[in-house]
Amino acid sequence: MIVLEMGELYLLVKNNYDIILAVLLSGLVTSFLTKKLKKSSLDAIPGRLGLPLVGESFSFLSATNSTKGCYDFVRLRRQKYGKWFKTRLFGKVHVFVPSVVGAKAIFTNDFQLFNKGYIKSMADAVGKKSLLCVPVESHKRIRRLLSSPFSMDSMSKYVHKFDKLISERLKNLADQGKCFVVLDFNMKIAFDEMCDMLMSITDESLLNKLEKDCVAVSNAMLSFPVMIPGTAYYKGIKARENLMTFLEEMITSRRSSKERHEDFLQSMLDRDSFPDDEKLDDLEIMDNLLTFILAGQSTTAAAMMWAVKFLDENQDVQNKLREEQLSIRRNKPPGDILCLEDLNKMSYGLKVMKETLRMSNVLLWFPRVALDDCKIQDFEIKKGWHVDIDATHIHYDPELYKDPLQFNPSRFDESHKPYSYIPFGSGPRTCLGMNMAKVMMLVFLYRLTSGYTWTVEDQDLSLEKKSHIPRLKSGVPITLTALKDDN
Ligand code: HEM
């Protein structure tokens, strides 16, 4: 090893002063440039983060509280920064991911590189065993066991039930000749249908009581989690307690009775004697029953409301849909109710439904949190950042959908690029109730359009304030006129 004495070191520095200075300077410049480059690649996604905790939360809340809806916040930023932008909301950095490549990167790495963020109020409201909250290992098992009653085959049992309910209620309203709000009608229909399919509950007063509690739980999901009487959180937690007591009693009474039901709960209880990993425990059943109702009611009802609105604005589409439905009706005995085979014949009806979901975007974006530093396309994402798959932007991208503002069901004559049509998400968290939603929508559209014409009594396009699901403030009030039977 070379050991230099102080005198030798002094001479070395003195004689090579210029070289040492050059080395030191180049070191400094390199380190400065490395930091600068690192910083600029982190800053590659444009946007404004604002103050650490507040960020742009007030602008977001102000958009949510306006009749333009919370997506206006996203729209305005995109105008300013371009397709990709970042912001800070409630202390967290959010990146809005606008592309099919980005959506694919997140969906295909769900649970590995990304997961849903933990929201305390949501976990407290829907329960820790809900699919929306459980960790990956339990999610796989619970989802596998919950899935079979939601397959299209299993749904066939419920088509006639849904059909009977919808046709009776529409007939009553048409007979009374009264104007009614489509959104309210569909919220009730969706709730009643789900309670029937999940637990065979049809008693009107019980349904009303349960719905009141479910609404309170739903309002608590994104509320501030403090147990102070009068707050949305407090009311939601109390309502959850009522619902859990009710479900617990129902499960106990089902187990002690010999009567069998044709419903989702029965299919879960039929597994009582199975090994542990082939059945759900009672809390898993109860939390997920509640999850289905909360995840399924307002989404499906909003989609049906938009279908009525879009069909009213596009009479040619309405007429074409009616033609298909009447041809199905003519081939059935008079008064006959619908079955799954009839729904399979509704090829144009299916496209109307798809186009409604493309344009209405009842879930505007799908939020995830990055579990590690990573890259999406060429953008660097830091661990802990929120990445929001912007389904709305993808569904309105003119490069994916020609004339995206045009309601044109025939665009689905052709198949679309993977991940360009994602109203039900994709990957391990794809909507579990997708088939149920499709059945409810197709039956509703069939009964409405093949039986009636309608007049929309309020054309106001303002959105409901403070709603995370885009819905018209008016809820679309309509009056029905029955079609003559000779159609
Ligand atoms: C038109 C109606 C509906 C739409 C547009 C819709 C949309 C979605 C979307 C986009 C997701 C995935 C969200 C994400 O990736 O973060 C989802 C998940 C889910 N949906 Fe739906 N949904 C609808 C109706 C329903 C119905 C009727 C039910 C139940 C009966 C339901 C139950 C669920 C559940 C349980 C999940 C969570 C799945 C999981 O995390 O594994 N949905 N839905």
C-alpha cells in the first residue's frame, strides 16, 4: 500500500493542483447534473402539487360540489397540462393515467405492483372481510367462492323474476299516467332485485327499512371517520350494526330451518360442511352481501337512467332497439315472460347497453396505489403515489372511438382494442356483478322500449352535486305512453 508522508502529500497537491481542481470540479458538476436529471425525470409528469397536505383538494371539492361534477377537475387540468398530469389531493400525489397502455400496465400488475388504497371510513362501513378491503391472499379465495352465483348461467334463474318486477311496476306507473323520476325508480328496482337474488327478500316494508340503512352505510363510505352523533360516519356505522344483526339472525334461522331458497345466500350455506378453504365464514358472507348491494345499486341505477336519457336524445337508436325487441316479443306467446335465451337474442340491445356504459362512465376512474417505485409507459411513478386509471378519458379518446360524443351503439359492430373498453374494469378486480348488471339493464330496456314511448319532462343537463357517480340532478323525470298491442 502506498503511504504518503505529509511533506510528500503537500508536494503532490502543489504540483498537480490544476488536475485535482479539475477532478473536483467535474465531480461536482456530475453530481449536480445527476441530481438535476433525476429531478427532471421525476417531474416528467406535469401538474401542480401545491402545499404538502392541501394540494389541490379545494379545487377538487369545489368541482365535486358543482353541477359540472368532479370530472371537471380532471378535464380542466388536462386542458392545462396535457393527457398525463399529476396533482395532490388530501395529502396524496395522484397521477391520472389516460391510456390503454397505462391501464394494461396497472390492471395486469394489480396486487403485485398496485393495490387499492386503504380508506378507513370505507373499511369500517363495508367491513374488513369485504372484497373491497381484504388482502390479496384472502381476496383470491373469497372471490373464487363468491363468483359462481354471479355467472351468466346462474343469472338465468333470476331473469324471469326481474322481468316480472319491472313489467308490473312500469305498468302501474303507465296506468296512473303520472310523471316519475327514472333514477328513483331504478334505485328501488336495483335494490329490490338484488335483495331478492341475494337473500330472497321481497317483503316491501322490510326492503324499505334495509334500503334506509344501506343508504346510510353508503354515505359513510367516503366520510370523515369520527364517531360524533349526527355525522354521516356515525349514522353509517350505526346502520351497519343494524344490518349485521339482521343478517346474522337470518343466517341462524336459515341454518335451523329445512326450507331451501333459490338464492345466493343458499349457495353459500350449502358449503357449511366443506373444508375451511372451500367455504366462507359468516362475517365474510355478511360483509360481502353488504358490499354487493353498495357496489351494485347506484351504479346500475345510474347506468339505466343514462340509457333512458341517451335513447330520448337519439330517436333513431330508440326505434331500432324497439324493432329488435318487438321481433323477439312477436315470437313469444302473448304475456310470456323473458328468459336468458331471449336476452341472448338482443344483439342490438347489448350494443345500446355497451354504448351507454361507454358514455356514462358511472365509475369515472379506478384508483390504485403504487406499492413500489415503477414506470408506467415512460413516466416514473414513486412508491405511495396514487395512479387513477382514467376510464372516462379512454372511453372518449377520438383515436379509439370515432366521434366519441356521438351515441352510436353500432360502433360495437367492430371489436375494440384491448383495454379500450373498461366500464367494468379488468384483471383480478373486474366487476363481480357484471352479469347481474347486464341482465338488469337488458330486462329494463326491453320492458321500457318494447312497451312504451316516453317524454322527458326536464331537459336540464346539470349533474347532481356531491356525487362520485355522475347522475343528472333531475334524475330524468318521464311520462310513459303505452304502445298499442298490435306492434
Ligand atoms: C352498471 C353497473 C356496474 C358498473 C359500471 C360496475 C363497475 C365496476 C368496476 C369498474 C369495478 C372495478 C373497480 C376497480 O377496478 O377499482 C367493479 C367492482 C366490483 N363490482 Fe361492479 N359495477 C356495476 C354493477 C355491479 C353489481 C350489480 C354488483 C353486485 C351485485 C357489483 C359488484 C362489484 C364488486 C363486488 C366489485 C369488487 C370486485 C373486486 O374487488 O374483486 N357491481 N364494478
